[in-house]
Amino acid sequence: MSTQDEAALRAHIGTLELPWFGRPLSEVAGRLEVAAREPGRIRVSLSLGLPLSRREAALRDAIAEHLAEAGLAAEVELELACEVARHAVQGNLKPLASVRNIIAVASGKGGVGKSTTAVNLALALACEGARVGLLDADIYGPSMPRMLGLIGERPVTPDGKHFEPLTAHGLAAMSIGFLIDESQPMVWRGPMVTSALNQMLGQTLWGELDYLIVDMPPGTGDIQLTLAQRVPVSGAVIVTTPQDIALSDARKGLEMFRKVNVNVLGIVENMSLHICSNCGHQESIFGHGGGERMATEYGVPLLGSLPLDIRIREETDSGRPSVVADPESAVARAYREAALTMAGQLALSGRDYAHRFPTIVVEDS
């Protein structure tokens, strides 16, 4: 195979559009190289900015099929590198040293499944090979201890100043719920909540993470705005239901992030369909297509639509959310696709290079 033939193959492979980006490989790949191995066999070296450890075989087959459709049949050997980069945060905030990206999962109101979405997105990224942490920032209603099966567990502090996060299903997790009894109410004013979140964020020994998913408190009040301004966030996800009332509040949440220059990665629509556990009948109890309309209105992706399914509630309450309880179920697959699309949108955003620069200190001599 000549160099010209290799260039033609590379050019055609570059037109393959991956669902998580919505753009061709030529625009999203950090590296795309093609080399002939032997007659009818090529080696494709590819680097992408999101975790795809479970998808290498599917991606190889997609490249081979894409070539075959153009009459360029070849057996493909794929060398895939998944490199999650640091991405820019809002304002002049300084990213955490060991955390590449913080993603906030938020909603304009409570009761739309925000925490369930946050934990399943985190687990989905971990299943794809990423190093993931989960911070429960919902101080008034911490739910992660129950969702992760960690009720009664307490984090240790090796030096009296920092916490070791608890671990569950491959996640590093921190929540105010690990420090109090489950029935104890958090009767705190806004400044105390903000201080507690900053402590959990900055004084937890997260280790090296590709993503830290933050389950934000519901709403768009002073606490939420303060957190959005003070936490160095690479991107945000808005969770809503198709219902007009929920969409109205979700719009406020999205606008809040845009006002503080946080990149909105997309929208997750929860409870899009009710699935009857007896007969399987599907019905749009909360309306239809609301999340898609909102995504179109704001020019952001609809990351996924999740059903109102009793198994999601049962699995989450048991401490084994859907992604780990039944990894091959339709619900788990929907969460995994939403997580990869979220990661793909983040990979397309601006990168942070400030951490590469030395710290300059001016002293009087």
C-alpha cells in the first residue's frame, strides 16, 4: 500500500462521525494515523479525549464498516489511546491540583432525579475506565450514602486536616451524610453550607481523578449561585423532566450557569416515559419531548432520556444503582451513552493550560 493510499484511507476514516461528539473524527481526534500492516490489513492509531475502554472493539468495527461502505474494505487493527485532558474553568478560579475536571449535575428544582442521574453518570464513566470521584454537595438532603450502600460508614482523617474519601463500585465519594446520622437534619444557613462544601471539596484526598461529579443542591438561589461561582467547574449538566413546570425551572438553572460562564454540556431528561412493571406499557405521564425542545432552544445536546422505571428506584435504594446492578439493561446503556456524550462534549471544550505554568513569587530582596 502506497503512502497515497494510506492518506486516502486516513482522510476517509476522518469523516466517520462518533455519536458522543456529533463531529467527524478529523475534528475531534488528538491523533489519527493509518499505516499498512500487510495486504488488506491496516493499523489505525487514534487518540480521543474521553474514556472508551469498553468500546474499543465497537469502534474498530465501526471504522471497518465505514471503509467498506466506501469500497475500501480492509481488516482494521486499532491502537486506541484515551487521554482525558484538563479543561478550562470559569473566571479566575484555580482547578484542584489532582482533579482534571469537575462536572456539576444540577436541576432547577427538586424531585426530578438529579442525584440518581449524578451517581449513574459517575458510575458509567468509571465503567469506561475513567478515574472518577463523586461529591454530594446537597448538604440539606444528602443521598449518596444510601445510593452507594455506605450508610453508617465514616471517612478517616490521616492527619486531622484531610479526609480519605469512601469508596464504592470504583468511585471515590464524599458527602456530609458520611459525617452525620441519616435522620439528623442540617439546620444551617447559607454561609455554613458554602463553607462545608469548600471543606469537603478541598480537604478530601481525592487522588488523581479524571472527573469529579458534583451533585449540586436543587434550585437557583443564593447557595446554588455561590457554589457555581466558587467551585472550579469544567462543565455542567442540567437534569429535568418533560413537564413544563420542571422545564421552566431547568431553564433558570441553565441560565445561572451561563451567567457565571460555566460550560453547559447538555441536558438529561428524566421520567420521559413510564414503563408498567406488569405489562410493559409505555406512557408519557409528564409530557413528551420537553428535554429535546429545551436542548434545541439553548443549542446544547440532549444527553439522554431516562424512563420512569421502578427498577431504577429499587436499585438505587439498595445501594447498587442501575449501571452496576444490571450493566446490560436498557437503562444502564442509556446512562452510559449519556455519560460518554457528556464526556465527549467536554472534550470539545477549551483546555486548561494554566497548571503547566510555574508559580511566580515576587519578594523584596
